[in-house]
Amino acid sequence: MSLSKKKKFADLYEVKEKIHRGSAGVVNECYSKLYDKKYAVKIIKRDDETDEQVLHEVAIMNQLNHDNLVGVVDYYEEDDFHYIVMELMDGGDVFDRIIDLNNYTEKDARDLAKILLGSVEYMHKSGVVHRDIKPQNLLLESKESNCAIKVGDFGFAKIVHTPKSLTSRCGTPSYVAPEILKNQPYDQSCDMWSVGVVLYVMLCGYTPFMEENQEKMFERIKLGDWKFDSDDWSHISREAKALIKGLMNTNVDKRLTASAALKSKWITSLTDQYLSDRDLTSTMRLIKDKRPRLKDLTMVFKDFSTKVKTELDTIVSNTIDHSRKATISAASVIRTASHPSKGDLK
């Protein structure tokens, strides 16, 4: 079904090279023939399961409007594929930014953390849980801009209507929260565990659960079996470590929220100069050396074999047809807001 004056995606866009694979489909660069501009497009093959998932993803992206979240530009639902057109983020991910820095310090890590926490706080206050927070989803708009970092890939995102109401297992193994692995009902707090893991990696260069065996890794995550190795963490401020401890708390009720994390001493009390003096060059080298291994640990998983396959939130009670109508309506709004009028093109 075409959503733009009965034109199909291929009539208005030309697909270019593959950028990466997202949680549910391939992401390519694309070119708008009408507006002479490059975008990214997520292409997802249609079936009953992905129909509902994609409609949710587009509706959520349309609902969110934040400088540090990747925005949706256009959407097409056709016979065989869904096409989600988004802002093009062609500067790599946060790992690329760290590796490209001439000098990497704890201040740089805090600057990145502020952006991430601000984005997550906005999502959570909007009733959205991302469920796949990881460095590879912290994307750079370009290689030239140091500040244009945005959270992307909303393939696993959900609206949370009631606390602790989600039950499906999804995410990325080395960043997933313990309550998800334990099949316990959860909510936005699972993102905060993932944020803690991201900060851990950004400060020391490796994940807290480096295991060759995935089941063993999952057992360690469920137990909260991790530590700060003194050889790698002795030069990191105690305030940074305190924040990570607060985020990576297996007790969900005691885990820090995004708002609380933004008020932590590491974020608010330490001067830029103090953190600039804490060199993380060794961390930058580790990230560069372990990059292939870190990528191996970020393959997403989604387990549909469990008894708790169905989400307990009310969004599932809506039919796909209702979701499609809402998303199609939203798509026309997206198109109007994202593209200039013909008069503006002159």
C-alpha cells in the first residue's frame, strides 16, 4: 500500500549501499529523488509478526522528538516490504568517535554519558522503553561533528502503559538486563542497566561480562557477577564507579532512573578540568583492539519460544489494522514536517 499520493517507495527514493543490519532488517543509504538529499532506509520483509512490530516502531519514532534521537522521515507499507526512511547517520557509532579522538579522557566519557542519559530520560518520560541500548546504537550524524550523537534503532522499543508489564525476551546479550533473562516482568528500568554497561565499556574498553559461552554470560548477568578490576579501574574516579554501581543494580527497585543518574556526582559535581586530567588512552586502545570482539557480543536476540511470548501491555490488544491506520495517518504528518513544501524548493 502506498502512502504518498499512491506513489511507491522506488518512485521517490533510490536505494544505495548497505550501512548495517538493524534489529529487524537491513539499513541502507537512500537518495530522495524529489528533495535531492540522502537518508537512511530500514527495509523489512513483511509477514504477520513484522507487520505489527514495524507499525509499533514507526508510531514510536513519530511520537518522539528529541535532538539526540534518530528521527523518522517517511514510511511506506508495500506488498512485500516495509520501508522506514530516517535521518542519515553516516559518522559511525560512539566507538568510532572514541577511536578517532586524539586524546580520550574521563571528561569525554562524561560528555557522551550526558547525551545518552538525556536521551533516555526523554524516552522514559514519554512512556517509551528502548530495550536495545548499546554503543552500536549511539550513532554519529557525521565524522566532522563532535556533538551530533543520536540514539537509533527502535526495533525493540515499546510503549510502557503499566510498570513491570513487559515480558518478552529481547535485546543484545552483553547489554541485556538480568530481569529480562529471568523472565520477570519489566519496564523502562531495563534500559538503565544497559546504560550502566555502556558507561562501563566507555571507561575501561571491555564489557563486564566477557565470556565465550553465552549461557555462562547470562548466568553472570542474572547474578550481577561483575567487578571493577583494579588494574583497569584504579585511575577512574570513584564518582564514575558509584554511578555504574547504581545503574547495574540487580534490584530493579533500587536501580537509578535516568533523572537520578543525571543528578549523580559524576555528572554534576566534578569539574571538566578534573576529569580532563584522567587519561583514558589505554581504554581507547582496548576499544580499538577489541572492536571485532565487542561487535561479536552485540548480536541481538529475541526468544519467542518462551511461554511469556505475549506482552502484557495494552498495545497488543489493539489489532494490526488499528495500528496500521494510526501509523498511516502519522506517516502523512511525518512527510509534511520532514520535507519542505514545493514553494520552499524554489
